Amino acid sequence: MADWLWDHGGEGFAQAYRVDEVFLDAQSPYQRVRVIRTPMFGRMLILDDAVQTSEADEFCYHEMLAHPPLLTHPQPRRVLIIGGGDGGLLEEVLKHPVERVVMVEIDRLVVDATLRHIPEIPGRAFDDPRTELRIEDGFAYVRDCQERFDVALVDSTDPQGPSVPLFGEAFYGDLFRLLGDDGVLAVQSGSPLYQADLVSQVRRHLRTHFPVVRTLLTCVPSYPGVLWTFTLASKRADPLDLPPEAVDRRVAGMGLRYYTGLQHRAALNPPPFLRSVLEG
Amino acid sequence: MADWLWDHGGEGFAQAYRVDEVFLDAQSPYQRVRVIRTPMFGRMLILDDAVQTSEADEFCYHEMLAHPPLLTHPQPRRVLIIGGGDGGLLEEVLKHPVERVVMVEIDRLVVDATLRHIPEIPGRAFDDPRTELRIEDGFAYVRDCQERFDVALVDSTDPQGPSVPLFGEAFYGDLFRLLGDDGVLAVQSGSPLYQADLVSQVRRHLRTHFPVVRTLLTCVPSYPGVLWTFTLASKRADPLDLPPEAVDRRVAGMGLRYYTGLQHRAALNPPPFLRSVLEG
């Protein structure tokens, strides 16, 4: 029988992918890093036992984490990314007229594995002169940072292993401090179906620092349960005030495959059965 | 190791559910019928190896198959349901001021299994005086029917076994004939990710008869890949012309948990990467 990868979304539930080829299976100081090929999603990056991204649907995740906060900020110039070693988020950010993007990834192997085996995901993003890639602990970087940013994005794994501090209240307080007066933060906040407690925790911790906190509902087909959330926190502007037409105007020409003005509005207006999780 | 149910969405991909209890496992003349209990979705109805519905998310499917066509028709009074033996769709239809609903289900065991093991799904729908349940072949019923209907809904399994004729052009032609001048039809049309060919086939066959054909994109968490489609065909009215505010007004008080005016609009405006499948 062929080997299958099981990505457990929750108790007694998994998405399962047949593994047709293994390009890399290595242990870094932080996690097990694999690149595999599956029939439905092509090449996939797996950290420990969880799908991180795939060549077939990486844009679903990266567009929805990058563009809503960048459009919520009136004029984003300086962007900080914590995590996101595959470079897919970085590529989306660089589609905007930003001046500088600092990306802090703890695990060099994630960057190297993607560049070697799924180079289409970052494209040329790591070579962009606006990019500064730092291989170090994002939590410590944010705590000690003296630089100011307009937008910060946290593209982390779920709160296990190296990512645990990235879901704590202290980390969000440090991010608040390094953001400017119009600062906007967005973080991956888990599955609304299988990690409802995580979504609630993220929202609660963010609200202790930021006046505006909005959770976006979207779809990532390669993730268990497909429905996924990102949570946006802002010092001033509210993404709810962004008309769909303004979104479509500002992303015109970027070649996006998921995010549109209507997806922006839909992400902020979930079906009633998820409101208690996403708006609680 | 515990038993797991694998629902294969496509080549090398499945959603997997741990089976904590089996309430029923029987063979009807048409298919294997199971009712099981899983940690995430509670009691689930399984036909052959495919999840049909679950107590946790049945409303996601049934609301999105029932309400968009019923609201697209100006005044639906007589409704025909083909399939849908679990009664969840029937229950949604009966929330509207309809006068008569004929439901034609080929397999009595599906009705009996649901009534016995997941009675919350149909509720009291089968006892409603407006309901006429017929246990017979839906294809033959539609071919020979002399009665006229305003709305027809096809809640079938995927095109395997008894459902194959329900995806053919002849069946859609017969449905066109038994619908009135404002007639609206809606059918379950498969996964946009794993059954793109099926979606295209349904759209092509419907277009040979109906002037308006629209595919709606929605989410059914217990289905493999979660993203799912229903395709609506209409003789006159276009669901795109229905303003979200009108939807919200007409479903107010129905206690819906998925469908809203904004979900209506979002379902008709998919992310760009799915447009070629859903609008092609």
C-alpha cells in the first residue's frame, strides 16, 4: 500500500494525501522538514506532520494573509514578516509599492528546502533588493527591535514547538509597540472548525492591545477542513470600511487568483454558524 | 487501531473520519447504507463510501441547495425534490410558504435509516401535510410526470450507481418540461476541485435546455475538499439579480445558519482561480 500523509485537523479527523515522491525528509533544530509530491496538490512543504503550503494552492493562503492588512493600512512602506520561510507571503507583499520588507524566519532549512524543491512559491522574492531575510528567532527580534513598521504579518505554524510564543499576549504587545500610528497586524489564527479555542485566544490577546480586531474566514484547500482564519488587528483603520470597489482598484494588475473586493467582504461576513467563533 | 472511514475526493486525496460507533450497516437494492458516529461531525449518513450528510453540518448543504432557487423563483408554490432521502432538504423547502412538495427517493432505506438514527435532520418534515413522499425511481417519475412544478431540486449522490441517469441531458430536458414558465431547477454538481469535469458536464447539459445557468460555490465541511457546488438553472429569473438585502428580508425568521444575502452573492462570485470551472 502506498504511503499516505495524514494531516490531523482535530480529534478523529484528517485530510490524507497519497505520497508519490519524497524530495526531502530532514530534521532541523526546530522541526522535521519534508517536501513531498501528491497527486492533487503537486509538491507540498510539510513541517512536522502538518501541511504548510503546496504549489497548487499556496496563493489561497498567501494572498489572504498579505493583501487585506496591506490595503487596510493607508500607505504601507515598511513591512515585517515573522515566519513565512517558504517566501510565498513575501512574494505577495512585494507586489505592493513597499520600500522595505524584513523577514525573520527561525529555520533556515525551510527557506532552503523551498528554494530548492518548490522555487515557484517564492519566485524571485528573496532576490528583491527591498527584502532583508534574517535567520533568527522572531519572538526575540520583535522584543528587541528598535525599527518601526507599517504592517506586520505573522505566518507561523500552529502553536506547537517553535511557534508557541508567537501566539502569546506578550508577543502581540511587542508588535503593537513596533508598529506606527496607522499600524496593522495580521496573523494566521487556525481552523474555525477544529481550533475554535485558538481563534478565540488570538482574538482575546490581540484585543488587549489593538482597538480594531477582525477575523477573516477563507479557504485553503490543502489544509485540514479547508476553512481557515486570519486575524487582523489595527491601530486605526478598520478593514470593514474598505469598499469592494476600492479593493479591486488597488489590486488591479497584480494577477491575483484568490483575493478580490468581494472575497474581502465575504471573509469579513461569515455564515451565521461561525459568527460566535469569529466575532466572539 | 480504530476504524476510519475514508471519503476519497479524488486521486490520492481523502478526508478521513474515525468511526467511534456504527448504528447501521446494511445493503439496500441500490447501495450500502451506513450510519456512524464520528468525533467531529457526530452521526453521519454514508452511502457506499461517501459521506452524504452529518448532524453537525447538514444545514450547510441543505440551505444552499434549497434557498437560492426558491428565492430566484418569484412565487414558488409547488416543489419537486428528486433524491434527498434524509429529509434535510425537504425541511428547508417547507420553511417557505409552499403548497405542495413531492419528494421522489429511490431507496426507502435512506429515509428509514435517517428517521431512526438521525431524526434531527428531517425534523417533522415527512409528517408535514404538504409533503408527498414517493419511493420510486426519480428518473422515470420525471419522464412520465404530467404535473407542473415551480421549482425542482436534485439532491443526488455523485454519478455512480443509481444516480448516473440523474446527471444526463435527457433528465434535465424532462425537468425543463415539467417546470412552469418561471421554473427554476437546482442540482448538486460536485466538487470544484476534484470533479471539475462533472461541474462542466452539468453546466453544458443544463445550457442545452435553460437560458440561465449559474453555479454556486459553497462549503460543506464534512465533504472531501469542503468546497462544493450547486448549479442553478432558470427559465427566466437570474439569481445574480437578487440583491443581498432582498435575500435577507425573505429568509428573516427562518433560523438559517449558513445562507444569508452575502453568502448568496459570494456563492455567485467565486475567487478567480475557480472561475474557469464555475463559469466555463
